[in-house]
Amino acid sequence: MSSQIQFPKIIGHRGAKGCSPENTLASFKKAHELGAQWVELDVKETQDGVLIIMHDDDLDRTSNYKGKVAQTPWSIIKTLDAGSWYSKQFSEEKIPSLQEAVQLFESLNLGVNLEIKPCPNRETSTSILVADFIKNNWPKKLPPPLVSSFSMESLKIAKKQNPELIIGLLFENELPSNWKQIARELNASSINIDDKMANQKTIEDILKEGYQVLVYTVNSKERAEELFKLGVSSIFTDMP
């Protein structure tokens, strides 16, 4: 079960989101520079089926373009400025494809928590693309990625496509009543919960079932230490 992978205590959230533009190569380099051994990132699919690193369904917040990811081809997305919104010094930053990001991770020896973040109605296609990408293109020298999602449908599709995937279930606010059943069905390794729900009872309940607990997004050292004492394996932080 969850012993199949050893997670580091600190995972950089969208790279080092607190001091660089999230989900960019600059952000992943920064996380590495700050000592993170793993980073977390979000994967979506462009109009023409290219996997990119992007959190939102729209391009507006983190680029100089207005439009939906699912309606924009890679030929446009790859030209956008994805850094200036954060600060002028990052004006050269682009939205990376998953392929480009993975080349960087290989050179930096960075582990990855890959969150499938499908655009509306793209659960099936995005999940299959991610599962196939990991099967065919993941560098042998890197640990296999932890694949997580808030979409249980996406995780089921991905796991069916590639049964070797290591799965993390993502939950916000509270654990659903059927979480144990889902975790068993997907042979999950970890349950990734939001800091607001990370109390002693919830953490104990998860650990008792044999899953590792990962908590997002923790930006205080005191809170991180408190969580580690309660048995949490890893925290996601904007400031690795």
C-alpha cells in the first residue's frame, strides 16, 4: 500500500509559488535552488491535445492573454508571457509543456506530484494523455510521479489506462464518506488533504488505514512541525 514510495517532507507548491510565477520553469528551478527535492504542478490539455503546466481553466490570471485553455492551441499558448503578471524580471517566462518541464526535472533530479486538473468535459482525454505520457516518457532516473486529482473520475481513468500509476487522492474541506472505498479501488498511496481539515482525528483515521498523509498548503514553519508530529509525511508549501 502506501509504503511503495518515500515522499520528502517538503514539496514545492506549483514550484516555489511564493517567490516566482507559479507552474513555470523558473518556479521549478527556484524550488530546487531552495532545496526542494520534489515539486507539485497542475496539468491541463490545450485545444489540440498538448499537455501543459497550468492551474486555471482560463489563461487570464497567469498570462498576458485572455481565453480558455481548452479553446486555445499550443501554437498560441507557447508564445505567451507567463511571468510579467508576477514581476517584470520574469517577463521571459513561458507556459511550459509537460514535456519541457520533465526535461528540466530530469536535469535537476526533481521528483514530482503531478495533479491532473482537467478543463471541463476533458476528464477522459486529459487523464488518458497523462497516463500514457508517464508510461512512455517518464525518465527512468526520476522516481515515478505521484499522480493526484480532485477528480476521482480522472484518477480512475488514468489508473485503468496505466495500472502502474502511484495515486494520491486530493480532498478539500472534509473526507467524503466513501473515501476508504475509493482509496482501496485505486490502490492509493497517499491521501492529500487541505490544511484546514488536517486535525489529529482526520490524520489518525487516514494513517490507521495505512495511507500516507500529505497536507497543502502550509506556509508556516510552526504549523509544518506540528503536522509532522501528528504523523504527516509531507507538506506542500509556496515557500520551500
